Amino acid sequence: MLNKTAHLLGAIAICSWVGVECGKFISERTAPKPIEIASERPSETLVDTTGRYVQDPPRRSSRRLAIPTPRDINKRGNSLMLQTFEPIVAPVLPSTVRVTIRGRQIALGTIVDKDGWILTKASELPAVGGQVGSQSLVCSLANGSDYRAEVAASDKENDLALLHVEASNLTPVAWAREIPGRGSWLATPDLYTTPAAIGVLSSGLQKVRRQNAVLGVKLGDGADGAVIEEVLPTSGAKEAGLKVADAIVALNGNPIRNSLAFRNQVTDLYGGDPLELEIVRGKRRLNLTARLMDLSEELLDETDMEVSGEVSHRSSGFESVILHDSVLRPNQCGGPLVDLNGNVVGINIARAGRVHSYALPAPAVRKVVESLKEQALLVSAPSAADGQIR
């Protein structure tokens, strides 16, 4: 294992040196050609005599990795650097899941038990009646299999949901026994051979205080309720399609007469919690669903939000997290985070800012998993209909 680590660190150093030479080479080319990792999946799906899928080989990357431009060659996330980490994430690919709705990825997931138990980020899942709901969730595995999933249990404090699929002999993650030191390299696998992101551990375990969850609008008072005066970019309000001059007249079935009434009703809610809104737009009444977001003071500034990009709806209120600087998208949370030895040190739980991502540490996650499994078995959640998708 030490040899693997030494090899990787050497490769990183070589990439940094080669980057300069590559930059000279690339600058002479007018149109850098993208490279593509060849697929190792068979061109035809293998089936047995009953028509069921046979276990496919691991799904290889079809991600087109462009040769870095001179401007990007020294950036940590360039394709040459990401490929250096492929041997590190390879052992964890069978334990990594992509969670989708109608083909759209909403999160990553982590297999925690061979009998179909998968952990993911709860606030990225659809909500039904104020609760985390299944709504045609599909879990895609690295071997090419797709399974319908049900939400079996959830943990509000840690923003985790336990999914169940009708499958057996899955490969659960092997949890690390300790957290690596500050400055350690970390990688986030997905279903590709190249990691989704790499980064460096910024600090030891720390508590993230809960921020006030907001819709992402500036409100005034009007004759019809709380009137929207401004909609912040990348906010839950923007995602839901709310517009300036919309009047919010009801929230979760309760009447809203002014902006104070609105604020009072969302005070105790978390980022990621859904709001069922009734609004008046011109002469029309519309019903919309929006999600609250944890927005820090700096992110409430429009310029900072544009610079920071998309952040997780729920990014605060965690008792203990690992802080690292991997650049993740919100729908890349919920999956494993590994160190240079391929050990799973935690589960990515939030993209919190431009260079801030949080992960729940492995020891804490293990305790939550056992609690959620007990909760799921007590309520006897129904199994996923039809099991594997054919």
C-alpha cells in the first residue's frame, strides 16, 4: 500500500512537471482533440436463457476527457491529474451508486450492506408531503445494473437517507478506521473509472453550526400577501421558477398575509425542506414547490453566489464533518470519499462554497447506518417494485 501511495505522489509530481511541457505542446495546436477512455462493456447486453441480465463487467468510463489547455494544465482537476487517481478509486467503484429520477442524476450513493442497503444524501431526494419520498428512484451500479429503489429510513440530523433495492451479493464499502491528517489527498469516485473530483483535506473534524434556511428572495408586503421584490441566483426560489412581483399567499396550506408571517413559518425548517407555495402572478393563482437553502451571509451577496456556483440546499447543521476542497456538484454528494490508500474515510454530504465541501466521517456514518437499518426493519418498508430494471 505504501508503494501505491509513493507511486501516486510521484505521478502527481510528474504531472506537475509534464504540465509545463504539455502546455508548450498544446499551445502549438489550434484545436486540441478530446481523448476518450474506451468502453470495456460488451456491445450487446448479455442475457441468460430466462431473459434476465447477467452480471456485466464494471462499467468503464465513457467520459470524454479533453486534453488540458495551457490555461488549465496546472489546475488540480485537469484530466491528466484525475487519471492519476484511477487506481485509487478503482476498488471503491463496485460500492458506488448513481441515484437518478427519470434518467437525471440527483445524488450519488454508497452501498453499506450486501443485501441491497444504500446510503445517500436525503435532501437531494424528492419530497412527498414534507417527507423524503421515493418517486421512481433508480440506483445504477458500476456493473451496469439498474434497480428501482425505496426510501426505507432517513436521519434528519445528518441529512442521510437509507435506500433499499431488491438485490443481493452487493459490495459494501470498507470503512477506514481513522481520518487522515490535514493536507492529505482525497478522491470522490462515481461510476466512471476517473474520479468525479479530487481535493485536499483542509482541517480535522469540526462542527458546522446550523444556518437559517432561506428561500432566496427579498420580500415586501402587498395586498395579496408577501410580495417578491428580488430572486437570488442559484437559490431554491430561482429553481422553482418564482419571479419578481409574485405574491406568496399560502405556505404548506397556511395563509400568508405578509412577509413576517412567511418568515415565522420557515424559522424552524432546514435547508432542503420543501415548501408548497400558492402564489398570485398577475391574475393567475399557481401552486409551486420550492426548497429552502442554507445560505451563509457571503452567499446572500449576488456576486458571491455567481462566483461560488451551485451549492447544496442543506450545507449546515452537522455535528461533525471533514472539510475538504474538492469541487463537487450538489448531485455528486451522498457517495464515498477515499484517501490515497483507497480507504473510505467518509461520505460527501454537502457542497458548501466555492472551495468548501463537507463529508461525514466514517465512524459517525457507521453508527447512523445501524440505526437506520433498525428503523427500516421496524417499520417494514415495502420492497422496491419489480426489482431489477430490464
